[in-house]
Amino acid sequence: MSDYYESTESSASSLDTEQLDLLQTLDVLSYSGLSVERWVKYIFGMSMAEIALVRSRARAWGMKRRLRQFDLWNVIVQDFCREDTCPRFLILAQRSKGTTVLIPAALDTDASDFPLKAVPLPEDKWRHAVCSVQVYTHGTVEIEKDYKNTLRDATNVCNRLRSKSTPSRAKPRSSKRKAPEDDLLHPRPLKRIRISCDDMRLGALAQQCTGATYRMHVCLMSLQGADMTLHYYDPMGSIRSVPFNIIKRSEDLLVVWAMCNRLRTQAGFNPFQYNTAGEWKESRFVFEDCDTKEERVFVATDEPLFISGELLGRRTLVLPVTDALGRILVLKFAWVLCDSSVPETELIKEILRSAPEIRKHLPDLQFSRVYDSDTDLHLPRFALPPLEDEREYCWKRDLLITVTTRYHHLWTARSLQEFKKIFMEIVECHHVAYEKGRVFHRDISWTNLMFDRVDDISIRILNDWDNSANVDESGDIKATSGAPGGARGTFVFMAIDLLRNRNHEHFYRHDLESFFYVLIWAAVHFNLKESTRTEIAQPVLAQWAAGEDEEAWQSKMSFLKDFEDGEAVFNLMGADFDELNVTWILDLREIFADGYGAFEDHLETKSRGAQGEPSLRVRYSDPAFDEKTLGGHVTFEKFMDILKG
């Protein structure tokens, strides 16, 4: 996770960069080919009988008013697809690209929940709009609420009976009628979908929806000319329908309209959140305790401390809350891989069973529960028939809820001595958890190094264990099945090896390297006297925070080995950390520089030996070099000797 309580240090990246990241995320994580009927059946739970009823009412409504098909479209759609908002949709007109995006609203909400104003959006600014949806635009977008009389009759067409019957799968009356090619009742292989610029724009809007209100899933409808496509996004992937022409198939448009006359949860809203006027503050979050079966209620006291920028994946949300006893807590949502990674709560319990002496240095869990995305949350994707090779492209995730005590950040330490003491004890706690608890943290960042203050005494806390893994007796991460591998951790503090190769095995020394980068970052950005920090990354460290993988590892390697690059960083360190630079940072820098230097020499020797130089064959065949410790240069013992020296 990037930052536990606050947004990342890097400045806001450009829209192009965000879209590029989104492009990589959405690749091969999509179904394609759902017809409108299949869409509303599987995604929104409408029965085939309900769909048929809407269609028949649409035809009757059109015949009663003697409207041709085009006139029906003209009355319903022409005004419907501008910047106006009808009772079922939020319409966002993206004129620069010629595409209109529609976002379903919830049936059991009213105007007071989602206040709207027809206000131009400034260039490159974010704004909360209807349903707390964030809208990002290059120009002016006007949004207004207008219940037009011409649309009211069309809306009444959709006031259907709520049938709970399950549609039969009888064959069509006409044996000559061809089954649609997009019929997903018959399993077929998943196909890679070519991601376009429009896909990235739609994904960006979905990302803003999930980030603004933390929806379980998001449905969008896009119009390109007269062709409408339906889109679905959840933490596991995306689904889209076959485009249909709303002029030639206006009845399908009414079916789509009808599908939005559903429950809040079917529109993807957080089923645990009960909010006031669409605001985070004072929202109530209600969960059932599995043990006592009693309700646990938490009330948000402010805006989120952290919202992940991810559309797919963990999608972490952290909120400041209080419970019924008035305790100051933190509520965290995260979508975890259910078949491979062990939940954070279970890992903490494992550590405490083996190493109870570090209990006070671990998060104090007040409540935790895992909600199954299928059986508990009933995400629409699980109503779809299974597809061949689906597991290769889409990994099931469940929603993990945790509530812990709210702790203090390192920059609020009262002095450098307190800062150093907190840092050392957290490093030791990390090592005990690894050696005795057999749990490897793998996500060291300044946001995870925290402390509590009890009776004016600081208690060190190593927070955020949701990227952790079990290790065996040799310290190697235990193999897991069914989930994507790769490097873990916060980008800005990630070790050089992991930036060079995201599939590199995560060694213990990589976390020690992350601890070292936390010290550098703190010395440059923290002001202990004023208990503040610089939120924008200093230019000399900008590539650590916002660069590409190659730029980041090259910048870190230059800092370790190049005198001038090192001096540029040292000159920016605050006066509070002068002592730390002399006693810790310079010596730690030396062991990492020596270690990587020795490793490069080893690789060069290995390469030359493989080419057959007789004088080097013996060295090439000698496995003495220990990559786990960079030839013995980087170990916990050497790291702690420097901290205690």
C-alpha cells in the first residue's frame, strides 16, 4: 500500500500517466460480448420476464402515442443524452472526445443526498459531483438536475412489477432464430481485449467513482454517436457489453433505463455505509460481529486519511472513526486475494502466538472481518456463467475490514532522540516477527512506522501488515498458488533489486534497504521541531517517488555510489537530522554501496567465467557469494550495530 494515512509524496501525475497505468491494469482483465439482455440479467439481476415486460410496455407506449421508432428515440434520448440528469442516471458529457458517459444513480436516494450545481469545472481540477462522483475534465462540464416532462412518461414505462421468478431457459419459439454469438451460457475462452483511449477514459471515470464513495462496483454507459455500450468495473476486473444502436433498438435503451430502478447495493454503493448528504464526515459504518452477532457501529470523524488510486486490486480506504465508546480509531477497507495471501489479521495472530513479547509493537485490532465477494457481497460478476481460463486472467478478491487504534506519525516525535528510539525498536520488532513469528512485512514506509503515546511514554508500532507473507525456517517466502507474484512494497522506498526486476525474490535485506530510504526521506522532509513534514517530494528525490522503475533504481544507485548525487541529498537534510546523518546515514549508505558493488563484481565475474576464461572458471563455479546478504555486507546484525553505535 502506498501510504497508510496520507496520500503519496509525489506530486499529482498528469492524466496521461494515470491513463497509462490504467491501461496496464485493465489489460486482459475484461469479459467482452455481453448482450443487453445478458447484461441486465447477470449484472443487475433482472429476470427475463422483467425485461420482456419493459419491452412490451415500451411498444404499447409508442403505439398509443402513434410514435415511430425514431420518434420514440427522439423523445427519450435526444434530451436525455445531453448534460441533463434524469431520475435514473447521471450524465457527464465529454464533448472533447464526442462520448457521453452515464452513471446510474440509486433508487432510494433523493436530491438532498446528492446536491448538484450547474457550475463550470476549471481546467485540471477535481470536483465532487452527484453521488460524490469525482469528475476529471480538460474543459467545462455542466451538470444539472432537471426532471423534464418529456422524460416523465418514458420513466413510467419502467415502473414494472418486481418479479422474483427465475426465467426459464426454454428454446425460442422459432427454431430458425439464431442464438446470439455473444451468448455466455456456453463457456468459451477469454479473449484479450484491445484497450483504446476511450477505454482508458471510461476506466478513469470509474476510478473516480470508486475513489469518491468507495463503491463495491461501478456501472457506466457510454454513447459514441448512437451506439451505447455498458461497462462494469469491480476490484477483480472489467466487463463490457456488445454495443447496440439506440435509434434502431430504442426498446433496449428502455431496458437499460429500467435496470437502474434497482436497490442501492445493485448500483454498487457501499452496503455498510449510511451517510448524510453524500459526505464522508458523520457517515455511519455498520458491521455484524461474527462472534457476538451484535452490530458494531463506527462513525467517520473526517475525510478519508487515504484512498487508493487503484481501480482494480486492493483499493485500500482508510477512515478516521470513533466507536460507541468514543475511542479514536481507524477503519480500513482492502480487497485481498482470497486464495493466496493470508489476511493481515491472521498474520498478526500468528506473530503473537510465536512472539508474544512484541504484542505492544503490533496494531491493536478492535474489529476485523472478511466478507466473501460472492456469498456475502454478491458482486454481479459471480452471476456470470464460468468462462474457460478465467482464473488465468482474474483472481478472486474478498473485502477485508479492520479497525485499529489510531497512531502517531514519526514526524510528530518530540525530539531526534525519541525518533531514533522509535526507529530502532521498530527495526527490532520487524526482525523478531521475521525470525520467531515467521512473518515477513515487505512494505516498509514512513507511513507504517508509527507510535502510540500512553502516559507520556511513546510505544513503537509497526503498522500495516497486509502485504506480509509467511516464511519458512530458512527465511524464504512460502510458495502460494493461484495469485500473481512480483515485488511488494511502497514504490518510493522499494529496494533497487525489486525496481530492477519486479519478479525478483523478496529478501530480508530488501526491507533493511527500505528502512534506510525511510531515514533519508525523513531527514529531507520532516521537521521535528514543528511536528510537520514537506508533502511534496524534493526535486533531488522526485524520481524515487514519481519516476519509472528504471529511473528510480538508477537514482538510488547514484545516491549510493556517486559523491555529487549524495551531497545533493545531504545538503537538503534539516538541521534536526545533522546528528543522524553523521551517526547513521553515512555508515548505512556505505554498507549498501559496498554490497551492491560486490554483487556487480560477482555478476561480471560470473559472466566472464561463463564465456570460458580459464582463470575465472573456478570463481564462476564457486557458489560462495550470498545474494541474500549481498556477500555478507547487509545483515540485520550489521544494520543494528550502526544504529546502536
